[in-house]
Amino acid sequence: MIGQFVTSKAGHDRGGLYVVAAEEGDFVYLCDGRLRKVGNPKKKRRSHVQPVNRLVDAELAGRLSRGEAVRDEEIRYAIKQYVSRN
């Protein structure tokens, strides 16, 4: 699920588009590069997010899954590309 686009189904951020930066048990860590930076992701239960059937590009998803450094600009660009295609 790391590197997948999701929308929030619950909470004050309902409807927001995020990228899954990490997973831990029943929780996922979400970032959007603006309010939720890669260094301070939002911790949310899996049941409170709706997966979108798209992933960020393979190179970025690989770096996220390996825990390598990812910049907020890259996350913002990926979200911008997804929104412009839909």
C-alpha cells in the first residue's frame, strides 16, 4: 500500500488526497507535501482511508518503501499529476 494514493473518509481532513508514506499494523502514515510533510505524516487507521487504484511513479514508490529520503516537492508533484489526469 506504500506509494498508493488514498482519500480520507473520516476526520477533519475528510475528502483530502494523500500518498501513503508508511504502514504500521492497522495504521498508515499519510502525507500531501503541504500540510502534512514527509517528515511529519498523518497517522490514520486503514479503515478511515479509501484507496485510489493508482500509485505514484515506480521510482518514488520504491524510495518510499525502502525508507529513503523523499522531498515534499516530489509528493506535491505526484498529487498534482494525478489530479490533472482525472
